Amino acid sequence: MPKAPHTPAFWYYFSRCWFWLTGWKLASVLPPGTKKAIMIAAPHTSNWDLIYARGAFFLMNVPVRFTVKKEWVDNKFVGWLVRSLGALPVDRSRNNSLVDGMVQLFNDNEEMIILITPEGTRSYQPKWRKGFYFAAMGAKVPILLGFLDYKNKEAGVGPAFWPTGNYEADLEQIQAFYRTKTGKFPEKGVR
């Protein structure tokens, strides 16, 4: 597989090596022609999730961006690394709307895929944060179901889901997909 144009060579080859060493594989890839989307990632149960997810997207040639606390990007020791992985800094000290900010990013860019962990934590969370859903609605983009399945050592992208405006019904369909995936710590995943 040749190095893809969106993926820096170092990260592409690092990801190939990482997946080979750990026995992981890509189960599915981004639907062709997808230029804008909210990509949710679940179950999010471990810090290892970022390494596997980011590696999978480098292998797929998907220029995924993800939100992190601004302090991580500004950090003089690891800021360069976090930025090179696709971080979008979020300033949580100001009273601003992350949803409005994401909608604006979609409006300002021809291509933009933003990765969100709707659980918002690596611990079990029965209620997901709703921002991903309303950002997708506001930007008129699909929600892609990114996943890591530790049981099968697979990373991939499930079906594209277009929000209908009925959050509770849509969330049930989305979570039903994730109930078939096993996180690193299954007791912390979707139930």
C-alpha cells in the first residue's frame, strides 16, 4: 500500500509497523467520497485508543482532526507531537460553544473530519455528550461510526449515519452498532 497524500510518511510507516507488531488490522475504511463528517469513536475505554485509532486513520489516508484541551497543544514538551497527530485545540476556560465552533470549521473548510469521543471519558458513561450530534446537524454532515474492537483486533469505520433530529431514537441506533464492539476494558463500554 503506497503512502497516501494526506498522511505524512513517518506516521504512515509507523502505523503499518504498529499494526503488524500488535496483530491489528483494518476491518473497513471510510466510505469513498466522504469529505466532511463527524467521526465518533467508541467504545473509548483506554488511552491506547488514540494510538490505534490514529494509526488506523493514517493507514486509511483520512485526515482526521480531534479535539483536545488547548493546554496539550501549547505544551512545550509534547505540543509538537499532539499537533502532528491532528489535534484541534479547545479553550475550555472561555465560555464558548464547541458545537458552534465545529459547525464553523465545517463551513470554513472544503474537507474536514472531526473525531469525537461522545462518552467524554474513558470510564463507563451511561449518558453520551450530545455535542457531536448537534454539530453534525448544524453542519449538515453525516456521523461516521469509527470503532476499535479489541476482541478481534480490528479498527474501522461503520456505516454513515445521517441525524434525523430525533436524538433519542438516533442515539439508540448508533449505540446498537457499538454494542457489537469490545473496548480494551469491556466493562467501561456501551451497554
